[in-house]
Amino acid sequence: MSVIAVLGAGKIGEALLSGLLNGGHEPGDLLFTERYEERARELEARYPGMKAATVADAARQADIVVVAVKPQDIEPVLDELAPLLGTASLVVSLCAGLPTALYERRLASGVPVVRVMPNTPMLVGEAMSAISPGKHATPAHVATVKELLSHVGQVVEVPERQQDAVTALSGSGPAYFFYLVEAMIDAGILLGLPRALAGQLIIQSAVGAAKMLAEGQDHPVLLREAVTSPAGTTINAIRELEKHGVRAALLDAIEAARDRSEELGRAHEN
């Protein structure tokens, strides 16, 4: 089995490592880097047999190098990786906005790179990850990345030109849902419900609605219409949402996220 190094053991990095362990990967085949010593020791204690390493040692030992650092921290990481990785390595980037061309330009010629946009439901094994191969990545490399990510959720392959849109829609998507749930809980409190009860009502409603979407065949419009009786309570609520431009605001918000993803990529063009 391949040795896998995750550079950056934050929430997403740890979630991937945990998913790989649950999927049958041996702890001794997994390495991670972590800038804070206390955090590194915590992870080693939580996952016996898995070891912290420096970026250089991880690059020397690993067959697959997963880069999960913040986009603004990528430059020093690439400086360390450049003299150590060859065409036998596979680089998997989980960094929002960063194109495969950046890695291909900074690393040795021919190093295969696969770009991934995951999201935070990876923490509970329900991620939506979109992957795009760089120019040196083969179908076998893509299959390898799909297999790795299948341990933490669902995976789709998209052209890299769509990755900024994916980042805005599903990468940031959980935050939109959390924001809506937060607002609905506040509405429940405004209507006189205790916070705990309002939270229970809305969270289970969200879980049930998501399950209907995932397991059913109906379009969201049909599901929404099934709740919307003539002259009923729901249509009055929908009218207010439309009056306040909620749909337009959401479209603008997702476009703004897309623009920021593109901006992150342009920041590393030179």
C-alpha cells in the first residue's frame, strides 16, 4: 500500500487521515506535518502508529503527497518540495483556488498533480469532493485520488476550469446552510421557542430535507411545492423571502466566492 503524507493536519487534513485509517490504511503508511508541536503530539496520541514528520521527510518517504495547507502558506511548502519530488510522486492539492499549473511550474518537470476541492462534511465522512487532473496526471492517478477520497464522502471529476465555481458552490456551501440554520433558530427564539427546542426542530428538518433530496428523484422545486399549500403558511413565508431578495442575494454571494477563488489563483501566477 502507498505511503501517504498529508501536509497540514488541520481539520480537513485530520479528517482525511481519519477516513483513510477507517478505510483500511495502516497507520504506519500515513504521515502528517503540523507546525505546532502540541497539536502534532495530540494527533499521534489519537491515532497510534501514525507519525508527524517534517515536510522534507514526508516528501522523501511518501508516494502520495497531499497538500492541505492554507493557500497563503503554499510558497514555502513548494520551496521545500521542489528539490525532493519526482515523477514517481503524486501530488494532491486540497488548497482552494490554487491551479495545478502552479505546482507544475514550481516542481520538477513531469510531476503529476491532481487538484481537489473538498468541503468540511469530510469531518463526518460526507464530503463532496471535486477533482481535476493536471497535465501530467494519468487516469491511474485520478483513480488513485478517487479511491482515497471515497473514504470520506462522494467524489466527482470536473474540468479544472470549473474548479472556482465548485469552490464557491460546494466548497463554501456548508457555510451557507449553517448560516440559514442559524437564522432559522433565531427566528424560533423570536417566536417564543427555547433555543434548544428551536435548534432540534430545525436541525432535524434539515437532515430530513437533505435525505429527501439525496434519496428521492424529485427536483427541489417539486419538493418545495409539496410543502406549499394554496393560501397556507408556507407560501406566505416564501413570498417574504422573494420580497427580500433572498434568492438574488444567494446568487450574488456564490459569485463573490467564485471571484475570491479566482483571485487566490491569480495571486500565485508569477
